[in-house]
Amino acid sequence: MKIHEYQGKEILRRFGVRTPRGVPAFSADEAVKAAESLGGKVWVVKAQIHAGGRGKGGGVKLAKSLDEVRDLSGKILGMQLVTHQTGAQGQKVRRLLIEEGADIKKELYVGMVVDRATQRVVLMASSEGGMDIEDVAAQTPEKIHKVVIDPANGLTDADADDVSRKIGIPEPSVPQARKMLQGLYRAFDETDASLAEINPLILTGDGAVIALDAKLNFDDNGLFRHADIVEMRDLDEEDPAEVEASKYDLSYISLDGDIGCLVNGAGLAMATMDTIKLYGGAPANFLDVGGGATAEKVTEAFKIMLRNTDLKAILVNIFGGIMKCDTIATGIVTAAREVRLKVPLVVRMKGTNEDLGKKILADSGLPIITADNMGAAAEKVVAASKELSASKMQAGRS
């Protein structure tokens, strides 16, 4: 789960991380009132979407008068903001953050993630703030400094001070940086975050260490402990199909292809998508129905996939362990009839009650294409999608 910058800063402040003063706004009038309440002569008008690169896309502007605040807010609100993380379609801006100006002397980067290799939280820090950390890693990897944090000790004073000095924090500001880094770690740990990033972290002219930006993502599996964070969820920023899928406990992610995938188990789902690519196709989604899928869940899964108007075929790939093949087969037949399926459907199932499941499919009278192994299933679904595409092109010419 992702939240907006202003929400992330609210959380960081709870843990002692210093941020600029700011007020969220949902209209140009609210933006002006926010600027008035902050006071000063310079304000930053910042688009709030769940994507980085907002400044490069025109979503962060400096205003030197209240009239400019109103004008810029009116232009940014409602715009389709395109960044390297939104894709070409962009994301509509519905919220703003109006923030006091800052005296920026130096821009730095700090972030925390869980490292799978060490199975611990890792602090990454760099003197190259304001840039994409991936670019820094590719071009100047020696400028990224890492600390693997022992969960028993947390981020120690020594480690925090050492990494602060390495990224260019001057000695008088090291105590501030230590407090900020340790606060960031506590925020990451206590909120079950999966990512905590400040880019840029700034050093001001008077030596203050301030989080000028904030990006926090959270582990969905830990959200039951954080009702306050769940309330921050902005459904407008999420794919409607993914939102709908979450209501039925389905793991769904939209992709760019035209072959729908319905699979039980994340690992098998990834392997299924790879196999489709191997045979020259492109998956339209990741969809894991899990081990406890019911006929109702399978039906809803089909409905969600069919929202994609570019869909040319569907591949159902089931390994029946906890999930029984006959349950899936019943769901497939029910769904195909209810949604009046008009694209080719390929089904491959193995495992518990496999024969019964195949009989249900065969007795349904539906034009379901079956396959005995994953390779054959992928080959058949790719061929079926290409055949449908060709027939549509022929119909269009005639």
C-alpha cells in the first residue's frame, strides 16, 4: 500500500523526523488559505500522486505570491501528470501539498528497504540527492553507502554518525542527522513499511537537516495492525481492477499484454507469465486466486480480467494441492456462462480431483481448450490470441 507525500511526512514527524511545514489542499481556494496559514513570502505547490518524478513532469512549482499560489494550483489540479513512474497515460492530480519554502544548501538521499540476502533492513544513503537512486547506482555506485541494521540493536549512534559523515553532513549537523536516521528506522520498523525514502533530504543554510520529500510504502500483510494507515489509502490512485480484486482477496496486477492469466500461487503465476512470453505472447495481468478460492472468487476473477478491452484470450493454470481442481472447474464453467465469455479459454489443471475437474469442463458444452502441461497451454493460448486478432483485423477490412 502507498500513501501520499503529505501523509508520509505526518508519520515521519511522529518519529522525530523534521519536515517543512505544509498543508494539504484539494482546491485552489484551499491552497491559498494554506499558504496564508503558513505565512512567509515563498511557497511550494506540490502535486500529490503515487509516483516519483513529479518535479520533472511539471507537478512541483515555486510560488512567490498568493496570486501565484492560486494560479499554479489551478493549473496543477486536474492535470494528467506524466512521470517516468506513471507511464504514458499519466495520473490525474486531485490533491496538492502547499509547503513553506526552504533554504536548500545541499540535497542528499536516504532510504530503507528489506534486503532479501541478509533478511534485514538496510539503510541506503548518498550524497547525490534529488536524483533517481537507480541512476546513481548505475553511474556512481561508490556514492551509495549501506548499513545492514541488526534488529536487536536498531540503527546505532555509531552507524548513523558514520553514514552521515560519508554523505557529506558537516560535523555540527551530525547529531541532527543521527536523530533523523534513527527516527526513519523506527518509523519503518513500527509501521511495517516495505519502503521508506527521503529524496531529497536537505541541508539548509543554517545547518538544519530536513526531509524535503517522503515516500512510504507498507507491507499489506501488516496493515491489520495499522488502522490509521489504512485510512490514508487513496483509491483514486489505484487501478480500479486491483481495488475490486482486493475486495475478494485476489492478488491482481494489470499488465500491458492481451492474454489474461488466472493461476493459484504467486510462483506458478510468475512461471505462467514467463512461459507465455517464451511462446511469443504477452500477459495482460498477474492474478493469483490463492489456495482457498471458491467458485464465486473465480467468477469475480473472470469479471475483473474481462474489464480489459484488449483481452484476446485467457489461460487458467491450476495446480491442485489445497485448491481442488473440481472447485476451479466449477468456477470456470459458472464464470464463463455468467460473463458470456467471448474470448478463447485455455485450461491446464493438475493435482487433487484432476479427473473430476476435467470431466466438469468436458460436460459443460463450452468451447474450452485443454492442455496437459504448461508449455502446451501457453502455446495454445498464444495461438488462440493471435487467431482472434487476425480474425478481427479481417473483419475490419471487410
